[in-house]
Amino acid sequence: LMRTAAIELGRTRPMALCVALHPGTVATPLSAPFVKSGLEVQTTEQAADRLLDTVGRLSAGSSGGFFDHRGKTVPW
């Protein structure tokens, strides 16, 4: 779905960026059971800042990709 959306968007808006983002483990009630397993847990503010930073560093050529909160490509 993401790749198709990126391709279709790119036809009329070549500079647009359409990506999937993985925020990592964020401190929420959903992630609470995983905190004990030694995962890096971020606050919601940290997660948002990291995702915005990641998007800010991507180019239009990255459209259709999947990236984590550190800006690294996540394989589909």
C-alpha cells in the first residue's frame, strides 16, 4: 500500500514524501510489558522529535520506504 501510494503521489507531486515510520519503543501502557526486557524506551516527546528529524533528512527519492526512528531503512 505504501509503495503504491508513493508511486501515485509522485506522478503529480514529484517532491512529495510518502513513507512508513517505526517509532521504536515508546513509553505507553502498551509498551509497559516490554520495558523489563532491556529495550530502549523513549518518551512520546523523544519519539516525535526523532521521527520529525528522520523525515527532515529524507529526500523525495526515499518515498515509498520504511524507516525507523533513527533514520535507518527497515526491510519490508
